[in-house]
Amino acid sequence: MPKPIVLIAEELSPATVDALGPDFDVRSVDGTDRPALLAALADANAILVRSATKVDAEAIAAAPKLQVIARAGVGLDNVDIKSATTAGVMVVNAPTSNIISAAELTVGHILSLARHIPAAHNALAQGQWKRSAYTGTELYEKTVGIIGLGRIGALITARLQSFGVNVIAYDPYITSARAQQLGVTPVSLDELLEQSDFITIHMPRTPETIGMISTPQFAKMKKTAYIVNVARGGLIDEDALHTALTDGEIAGAGLDVFVTEPPVESPLLALPNVIVTPHLGASTDEAQEKAGVSVAKSVRLALAGELVPDAVNVAGGIIDPYVRPGIPLVEKLGQVFSGVAHSSPLTSVDVEVHGELSGYDVSVLKLAALKGIFTNVVSETVSYVNAPLLAEQRGITVRLITDAVSDEYRNVITLRGALADGTQVSVSGTLTGTKQIEKIVEINGYGVEIPIAQHHIVMIYTDRPGIVAVYGAEFGEAGINIAGMQIARHEAGGQALSVLTVDSPVPDGLLATVRERISADVMVEIDITE
């Protein structure tokens, strides 16, 4: 029997090939040579890439035997996940391979800013002895603000505390107990901006976080403050940053990521108080080797038909065909759940499986729920293996509950959670019809039935005449088309829930305007990531 063919499209460490073992026909191709890549894919069962090879719809269509695409790194910008999923091809990456490297680079940027190391080096290399021009500042007893206290944020905290700094953090999904465990003081974003001498941002890139640090935020910062971004390009508004730096609103910035890469025309590159690196967060020998070995192991699992913990689109493994369609449904329910639960840190979550599904092994649905909950919450890529760890790090108790009784549908899956402020949140969904359409059927006790789409708006407000006309007019004037809507209530004149399906993301500030107009208790936009 011929060995499965594994195609290596970019230079990877020798340890990667060793981790694959002798059971595969390992072939190499230059992934940037498009004709050669497409020809080699015709027989490939798996392909390993880094960032240069584009595995798009065309490449996937050229690979009828392809079972797994492995990205030896964290980012997946060069892989068409949607096309891969449609074709039944698993996509895996190495979500934890670069976290130490990224944390250390962040600390490097902070130290370089504090002591003007790059500028002093350049001056001395040009024969200039300018000691007084590069007087710096100590980190000792300074305040460092970390925006996003995930695994990288926690690693940075541990490293900086040895400098005798005061670490404060803003993360709406971290409980006080977890912050205390890390030795961090949780604060609001405004408090962090006002108090910090150094700020580093580690948030995911989502519609809500793009440009989250802009002109109003720079105005709150100290004139002596520095800001660092090694996470995602676009979290900091680059135009606003340029203005803040040139006007002296802040002292300097360290950037490893940019909106456009490479940032060849960025005016930030010409500023003397900016330190830049070319997206080096994962560029260490150790991170590259970890990434290669990790995805090689995932390829072995995938081609053996076993559960692949680092799969980002298909769980894989021995999962009953009756259970498998519920995986993407539950991931999306998790995203809806985290959007509705945004007001306070989550302390516990129950994944309830009601109906015929309860008779099967549905443990993968708990993993899928956690993966969905954290997808748009943390900066790192979330997988089936790190999602439980993310919950554990945040002090979140997770239970899987099965129940054969389902009153209205053949199967219903409910995510039910408790928040730190004492409130309860729940979201339920099901698959309906021969096409297995994914639907939301309940939010916070309100019964609805609405197909899951890319963009939703969820509102809870006091039921009264004319309310729909008010928010309908506001969205219409802003060019937001409402494609679908359901309203649920327990009694006339009481609280009502509206779930809107809209065709596009909501512009900044519009939700706040609508919330004020209708005096809503809850007003959230939920953008589903495929």
C-alpha cells in the first residue's frame, strides 16, 4: 500500500521531518512557484506551509486527495479556511509555538524604548558620542499596562515583575481572582491609559478592536508614556498614533505589526521616537522548531483519522456522523454567547446537550463551545487543545450536561453561564430541516428561531409601541440593511428581546446612539467568524 504523500512547501526545521516519521512519502516544492505548487498538490494528502505559500481556493481545488493543510505558525492569513472547510480539508496550526518569543519581543521593545537603544546604536555607529541625548528611564517602580491578559499577557507580566514594576491590566474577560493570581491589578481601559508609563496591547483583531487605541485614547495617556504593539496590525489607529507622536501627546511607540505589511509608505518609519521591527513575534529558532514539530504531529493524527486538537476548522477523529454537524453550530453559539456575556467576566459555563444527541459521545461539543467562546476574545488562535486551558487560566468552571429530553426540537444545545456580577446568560441552538440549517432558538430565556448569519445585533429593552421604528430608522439612515428580525417577550410592556440579522458590520458609535435612543439594557453586535 503506498504511503500518504506529505508535501513540504517551505523550508522547515529538520525536526519537523523527523516528527513526521517514516510512514509518509515526504516531498518538497517551492510554494512560491505557483505552477510547481499546483502540480505537486495533485497527489498530496497533506501540505505543510509557513507564510509565503498561498493555499487558496485554486490550490485546494487542485488537490483532490488533500486531507490536511498545516501552517507551521500561528497566523492563517495565507490559508483559505472557508474553501478548505467546504472541501472537507482540515486546517491546523501551532497556536502556542510563538507565545514565549512574542512575550520576549514585547519586553525587548519596552526596554529599547526606555533606554533609546536603537537610536543610540545608530548614532554611535555613525561616529557620534551623544550620551546626554539618550538619557533614558528605569522600569523600576513604573506602571506597565497590559491590554489583554491572555497567555502572552501573562508571560509578559511574569517577566516584567522581576524589574519591580507595577502591572495593571484591562481585560473584560478576566476575573478578579485570575488577575490576583497573576499579581496584576485589573482596571478599566481608561484607568489603564491614564496611569500607565508603558502600555502593551495583546487583543485579537476583530471589528470591535480595530482602531481601539485612537485619538481619544492617546489624549488620556501621559505625555511621557510609551505604547507597544506586537499583536495585530490595526489595533492602534496608525494615523492617530502619528499625530500623537508628532504633537508630543505620548513619548514613543514600539511596533512589530502594521495595517499594511511591509509598511513601505508609512510615515511612522521616519519618526525618531518610534522603534519598528518587521513582524518578528515568531521569528526565533525555537518558535519555528516548535511550530514545525507541532504541525507535523497534527498531520500524523489527521492522516490516521484521529482527533486533532489543533484543528481550527474540523475536529477530526472518531466522531459519530450524527454528532459532527453540531460542531460548527456550537462554535458559532459560543461566539454569540461571548457577545451577549460581554458585560462581566465569565465564571462558569455549562454545555447542555438535549435530545437524541445525548446518547452519543458529545465531548467534542464542549471543546467546540469553548473554542467559539474564546475565538473573538483572545489574541492567540483558539483550538480544541488550548480552549480548555484558556478557560482554566481564567478560572472558568466548565461542565458538559446531557439530557435525553428535548421538548420542541429533536436536539437542542444550550450554553449557560454565570458572570462575575451575578447575572446569568444562555444561548441555545439547533439544526433544522434536511439542509441542517444552523439556528439560534433561545437567548437569555427568550424563545426565537433565527438562522445564524455573519452579522447579528442583539437588543434587550422595555417593550413599548414604536420602538422598532426608532431603531429601524437609525440603522436605515446609517445604510445598515436589516435582512431578518425576530422579537420575543414574556409579557406586554415588559422586557423584550430583538435579534436582527444585518448585511454588514455596524459603524463605530451607532450602537451607542441606538442604545441611548431606545434606552436598551443590552445592545451588542455579534460578528461570526467562520
